[in-house]
Amino acid sequence: MSSFPINQEQIFEATNGGWDLIERFLPEANINKHFKIRKEGTESANVSKNGGIYFVRDWGDSGGFFSKSKHGIHIYSHFTGKTYFESLLDLGEQLGIIDKNKTAVKNISSCKFHEYEGEELNDDGFTYKLKDWTDYELETLGPLVTPDICKRYSLYSLESYSWLKKSENTQKEFCDVYTVTSSPTYPILAFIISDKKKPKLSIKGANKDVVVEPADPTREWMKIYQPKASDKKYRFSYLGKKPKQHIFGLDLLKNKTEKEQDVKDDEGYTIGTDKFIEKVQKVIICSGDRDSINMASTGKADAVVWFNSETADISESEIGLLFKHAHEVINVPDLDPTGVEAGKKIALEHMDVKTAWLPEEITKRKDFRGNALKDFTDFMKINSSFDDKDQNELKKKVERFLELARPGKFWTSSYNKSRNTTDYKVNYKNAFNFLKLNGFYRIKDENHKDGYYFVKQDKHILKEVSAQEIKDFFNSFLDEKQREKGLRFFPDELLNMLIGSEAVSDKKLVNLEVKDFDFTDYTAKAQYFFFDKFIWKITAEGIEEITKGYSRYVMDKDILNHLIKKQTRFDLNSREIKPLGNHIDSTGKFQNGDPFFKVKKDDNGNWDVTILRKDCDFMNYMINGSRVHWKEEVKHLPGHKVDEYLADNNFILDKYKTEGSEGGLDDDQVYEQELHFLNKCWGYGYALHRYKNPSMSPCLYVMDNEVVDDSESHGRTGKSLLSNKAIRLFMDSKYMGARKKNLLENEFLYDGVTEKTDYILFDDADKKFQFNQLYTDITGDLNVNPKNQTPFLIPFHESPKFCITTNYAPIGLDPSTLDRILFLAFSDWYHGSSELWGRREPKDDFKKMFFTEWDDKQWNLFLNFSMQCLQLHLQFPEKIGAPQGNIKKRNLMSEIGKVFLEWAEEYFTDDRLNNDFDKKEAHSALVNYNVSMKNTSSTAFKYKVKQFCELKGWHLNPVDKLTTADGRIMRSYNGSTTEMLYISTDTYGLPGLGVNNSPADQSGKSPYDVK
């Protein structure tokens, strides 16, 4: 291969005899002593050097790759999956020995036809020039391929080919002729097929003479194969008039089987010849050109054939033709989704054809493009050996896997001479193969009575079936075949045998193949949603729609279509569900979509939220649920203008007040509303992500934002649309009415919760709900005590996420509680009737009920908006909390209590502010104010005064007023040393509460923000 741009000596010279390559893949390698390569092995490997080249051998790796000495290029090829010449090229480019630009590009030139000086174009407008095969080209095809094998199957190496590209209304002389030339590293191969049409018979003239027009033997067409084309669509092309359906290799098969013999008369004289067919033992169908050439190179097939494509519709007559020439027909499909489906189709439509499935282990390895291995050529390459020139072990593996080929036909027949009938019986191994072809498997499950259950797989969806349903499937399959093919091929005797047989009894079906399906619908960085027609994989980057090549599965009752129908009675039409935002299209390319909102975070940690569209009802509901300052917008408007203003400015977060306008908000108010929206979207996305982060998996705490006394809590803000409706559409959930008496003391609290439960909702909790009793359930493993069953433990990573909805503020916002909570606060845009405002509910804005009255378009918008919320959570994994002003305010009011608040508002008049006052006197005044305060201790009293000050934005006992080391104010009062209190009304407060901020908090960042 003198023309090849690099040789192994150059690589060895540039890598210290290959030692640099050995160290790259075997960092444990040691020149001076034995070392360990295999995890399960011992220190049985060593390094040797011969002729300046380093070799590695593992003396304990019997039959393995390192059982014989391997140098650095061998090791590079082994670990990268590349062939030897591919490794030379790759290493040459890495080491700067060769220029990639000179080795990767094919040479294409063009000229006008009148300028063309190359080989004469044939009648179909193309020509080609052959050349000898190179070792690199043969290695590209497969480890055993030879020039002779290629020639037998009409495959040739081209130096170049040219073709005329005709243009409409352009003379031939001015049309373009293109020429493609191969290079030592860019092979161009072609199957050159002669058009062997039969002679054409016609009747001409007055005498009706029979005229025979011979076929043109020179007519050819080509299938061109460019194995190194970077774009798959340029890998195969055709020139000439290709027939609609062509069976490659059929001519070679016929040449082997079609014979002639002399026909003699009674006296032994030859009077002519007779044609007959001497069948070969087996013909093998492969899925493509390279696979077929590789199969032929093994010598394990009498003949190999293949069709235009692996998905070609193969007719009964074509299969019949193959059986006419062979006793066995074996199909070897690819293992990618398209290949598997095509293989099943052939097996079930042509039930005498056997299928030899490649070992699934090969799909776990990748080729140099990063794609999973899938076909017979891949099988040949990964099982070939540098140490075995004839590849005898590889040939044995091929022979063994072909021996295991089985047909879809699950019965055998034999003629009974004594009864003159045909007897039928079930072949059990073939019957289990038939069930596998139709998607039937057994899944082990210790929670089932028998320790397993049966399923039928249809793409990514599994349905649990009974033994009787499997037997019914056999019967219905044969009934359908009988109607389709007739009694000749599927007689009643066959069907009656099956009906009366115990072949598919429970006892026999225990032997059905066991398969482990991955039902996990999430990773740390992705979430999968299963529809009936496809799967959506959601990542921070976008949506990937998966329609084949499934690696994750779902039970039929858990697909989104079923969950949505169960909860809303709406039949979701998956054909109307399309990714709207950023997504990966069917070709695998990333596409910028039309998202609902855009979020950025600047260097100072400030968020920027931009709403991009307004057509999604659910997003608009979330916007209105975040308008915590809507009353501020309209407080300066005349009463008769309020309704009109709100209607004109619906679904808007950033209605700024401008000069001369009567309505609107300032910058801080707009920013707070945007943060509320961002927080809701992030919390929604967090709930949709099944993954539980050990360091951050809070409970959603969905509450009203409006500051009211908890004894007057109103609710009706629409928060249940998110917490009780939207989230539960996507998952298995457990609903609990949180006001049920002694709910958290119930020993069967989590009855019905399993590892499949994604979400637990405590709905409408009252102010007595003890959130702290759920601490360990939220952040640790979940103990489940089901009724009449054995208690069990759900590990944290499989346990559900929690949500609490309430009209009340939480009590005791200590750090431990804050760590376990993600607040979502809803504005009172939606509210019940009051003295000032009439009732407003979502239907007033949207004129329809959510979910149950949506059309396909609105469902698509809802699902896509939900996915963008999930993407937001994945893009920004740190918790985005709600602005805490009103939440903290309501918490303080709840902890202080209504009676103390009333007393404090009356007691702390101007003369007691910014002055010392007697703590004991004030305490006595409280106790005497209301009988309910008589048990308030001195310590509790001081703490509540401090909370009251915090609520008002005041400061209790400023540092400059303290007189003792323990932080008190002690003064002489009425002749004795007395503890005094001092309330300062200087600038101190809670950011976001509408009171003054301290200088230390000018950033607007609340010290209560949940991190």
C-alpha cells in the first residue's frame, strides 16, 4: 500500500515505539514489573520490547485480547473500535504526521459536455473506470473480504465515475458532466449489474411473423457505495436504470442450483437436455451490501442475497423463489430499531423463513461516529483477531449463531400413512420464539403472587397479559392467517390441534423468555414522558422526540394519554402534540423553537424574565397568579375604569406606571411579580422532574400571598389548578385531604404509596397542620405501612415528592423548616366575593374550564409550557424561591396571634416608641388585656414584642442602648434596677414588605429568601 499516506513505522517513531499509546489506554502499565489489567485478574501482565516496539501481554487473559502480545496500534484499535488502517489515519492526524484536509475530501470536478474528455458515456449517460483493490478498501468492508469474493458479487473498486446531469430546455452539449475520483483514503466502490432482460417477442408484418429482439447485454446500472462519506445521504447512490425490485446475489444462487442433464430415449440415445434445480442447503438474507459480502466471506453460506433496502416489501413469490433454490432460508436482520422491525415483519409474514438474531451485546459498543453497533459487519469486525489471519474462531462464532436461527412458524407437520392424515404438533422452542417476535415476555417481580407476570410489548408500551390472553393470541393469529392465506396453508386440523393443546398452558409459559425492561423515567439531567405514539426526553437544552430505538418503557396504564383521560375525560390526540420550543428533530439536529418565556441571570444574581407569547391559557393563569400588586395598579383609578383597565391589561406582569398614567407599577413591584412567576415555573418544573437530589428535594408549600389575619383566610386563589390538577396529570400520585382529624397520626398514612408513586399532596391544610412531622419523610427514606400488608421502606431516591396546599401561613420558619420548603405564593387575582371586589375565577378570564374544555391546540400549548418549566428547573438547579415578604409577614402574624396584635397596636403609642419602657409593666398590661394571655411568660412576651417589631419594621433593643453583656437594658426605675425595653422606629425592616430597608439590604434581597 505505497499510496496510503501513512504506515505503522511512522506511528511507532512518533509514539516512542508505541509506549505513549500503551500508557494512554493502560496507565497502570509498568516496564519494570508485572501489573494488573483485568478487574477480576491478578498482576499477570507485563511489557516486552522487540525491535524498538513495545508489546503488552496478559498471561492470565486466556482467550482474551491480551492473551497474545499487542503493540500500541493494536491497543488503540481495540479501545476505539477502529480498524487497523482507520487507526493509522486517526493517529496520523492526531500526531500531525498527515494533513486531514488532504485525506478526508473526495475529488469532484465538473465541466460542460462539449468540454468533457474522459471515458465515453454510455446510453444512460454515465461511465466508470475500474482499479485494483487496496488492503485499506478490503479492510473497510470486512476482515475476511477478498477481491475474489467482491468480483463474484459484482462489487468493484473505482478509480472514478462520471455522469451527465441533464437540464430541462438545455442542449446536451451545454449540460454538466460531473466526475468523482477516489483517493487512497476515500474509496469509491460500486456494484455493477448487467441488465439481463429476456429477449422481447413481437409479431410484425402482414404474415404476422414472430420477431425476436435480443436483450442488450451491454446495458448496466450501478449502485455506488462511498463508505467514508461523512453525510449518510451521500453514502449510497445509483446510476442507470435501476429496477424497482432487485435481489442482489440471486444470479449467483441460480448459477449454483440450475443444472442441465441429458434426456435419453429407451435405447439410451441422447435426444435433448432437461433443466432441473439442485437445491443448496441454505441461502442467507442479509440487510445490506457490506453485511452480505461479509457473510459470503465466511464460507458459512451456500449463497447470500439481499434486497434494495432492509425495509423493502418482500413478496411471497420472492421468498418462494428462494425456497425453490434452497432447503433453508435464513434472515440476519440488523439490531437497530428499523432492522428489528423489518426482521420481525419477515419472520411473521413468511413463517418458514428462519431468523438468526445477532447477539444484543454488540449494541452496547459504539463505532467511530459514536453510533451503536448494529449489524453483521460490526459483529465481524469486533470478533476478528489480529492473531488469527484466517479468523477461524470468528468463523466458528458465525456458524454457531446461524445454527440458532428459528422460524416464526411454531408448529410441525407429518403425514400419517395409517390414517392418511396430516398430524400437527407444537414446537415449544419455536412457539416461544413466535411469542418473542410478537412482543410477549415474562418479567420477574417478587411483588407478584407467582414472582413474575406476562407482558406484551408494543414499541415502548407494555401491557400486562394473562396466560389465557397469550393462548387467545395464538388462536387469533392462526384464524387471521387462515382468512388471509386459505385452508390449504392453515387447515382446520392445525387450529383444532392448538385449541385442544396444553402447549400454551400456565405450566409451559413459565419458560417464556425473561426480559428486564427499564421503567426508570428520569436521570439527574433528564425526564422522560411517555405518550402512546412517542416519548419526549426533556433536558436543559430542549425536547427530543423518540419514535424508535427505545431504551425505556412504560406500562400502558401509565402513559400520559391514559393519565389525562382518567383525570379529565379528554382523549389526547398525540398526532396534534408537537414540540414548540427548542427541540431535536427527527434527523437528530437541534432546532430553535418558539418558547413561551426567556429567563436570564446577570452577574449580580438578578433575574430577567421576558414573556414571549400569550396563547397558552395555563401560562396566562400562572401570570395572573403572580400579579401580587394588581390592586396597586388600580388604586388610583376611578372605580368605573377598574374593570376596563384589568380587561385591557390581563396576563401582564410588567405594566409599568408611566408619566400621566393612572395605573401601573414601579420597577420593584414589577420585578417582584416576575420573581413570583419565575418561582412558580421553577417549582412546577421541579415537581415534574422525578429525580430527587439528596442535597435539595424540598416540599412544595403552595399558599396565598395576600396578607390577612389567618382567622380570616380566604383562599380561592386558583392554586389547586397547579398543585392538584396540572402536576398530577403527569404522574402517579397520592391525594390526601389535609384537614382530616389526626391525619398525621394515622399509622396507615401512606397506604397505597409504592415505589411508583411520584407525588404526595396534602391538600387544603389548616393552620394546625404540623409540617415538622413530615421532616424525615421529605428528606429521608419513606416508611410505608399498608393496610393488611407487610410494611416496607422506599429508599429516598425512589420516594415521592411532597406538596402541601393551604390558605394559612406556616408557623415557625426556622432554618430546618426553610431547608425543607419551597414556597409558591399565589396572588389574590382570583378570589371570592368581598365588600370591595366581586368574585373572579379562571373561567372569567378564559371562558372555559381548564383541562376538560380545552381543544387539541390548547393541550399542546399546555404540555409544551410544562416542558419549558421543567427545562427551567434543569437549567437552573439551585432553588428559586418566592419573594418572602408577605410570606414572612403572614408567618409573623400567625405566630404573634390576633389578641397580642390588637393589644400591641393599642399599647405601643408614640410615647412608648423611641423611649425606654418597663418590660414588667408592659407584660402586666398584656395579661390584663385578655384572659387568653394570662399564661404568657415573661420570656414569651419579650419574644412576641420582638416579632411585632419585625412585622412593623422596627428594632427592639438596638445595640447602642444595651447596658449588659447578656444583651439587656437595665436601668434604675422607681427605686430599683429594672429591665427596660426600647423600640426604635429608625430605618430597619423587611425588604419587600413595603417598609424601610436597612442600609445593609439595599440590594432588595430578603434575608428570608429560600436558598
